[in-house]
Amino acid sequence: MHHQRFSPRADYRLEQSVRTKASITLSEKFRELKALTVEFGYFTAQGVTRNSQIKYTVNPDFAKSVFRLDCMNQECCCGDYDLSDALTRAVAARQATVTGEMACQGWLSKTTIDRIHCLNILRYKLTLEYGKRAPKPATQLQAV
């Protein structure tokens, strides 16, 4: 019988996958969010060299509300980028566009855990579109 050996990186990714899959969809969490486009670029820790640039449109009916992206460093342990809070703040403020930058707080590799952080950079742009706000329910007046 073959037993799979896990590493700190694999354990962390599995834990994050379970957390993401268990979350509700974006449309359940943000009823007014109708469309989301994400553009992001991965950069080295110095922020000068771009390794990759990606743009895609998210389907709020299927995408999960834990909104995270993996670090591009194949040796990174316990890092990655969680954009859930940035997205929540943007929707709460009904912003149409949000840009930002995050440094990966994971470890550079399994041999540098507790010593050297990864610090690769993710620069992102979220473009959000909203539907009409749902009407507020009428308040009931209570007879005195």
C-alpha cells in the first residue's frame, strides 16, 4: 500500500483548499456583485522582475468567497495571497476598481521555515460591477 508523504507546503495547500471549498459563493456573500474581473502579476521579492501576468473574469455564481491565489514560488511554504478582505472592502464601499500589492508571508522553502520569508509580490487589480441594490424591507410599526 502506497502512503503519500506530505510536506509543509502540501499540508498548507490542502488546508487552504478545504477552507476555500467550504466557503459560500461570491454571489451568496455579495448579492449585489454581478461581475468581477481580476488582473494580477507575480513579481520577485524586489518587485522589479515580473514572472507572469494573468487576467480573467470570475463567475460570482461559482467562485468562492475565500478568494486566494497561490504563490508562484514552487518552494514556498505556508504563503500565498488571500484577496478576500480586499474584495470585501471593495464591495462594501461599492468600488468599481481596486488595485493593490501584497508580499507573500510564507517561507522561502522548507529548509528556511522560521528563518527566511518568501516575500514574492502580487500586484492586482479588481474590476467590479454591481446590480441594483435590493430594496430594504419595510419596517413594521408597533402599536403602543
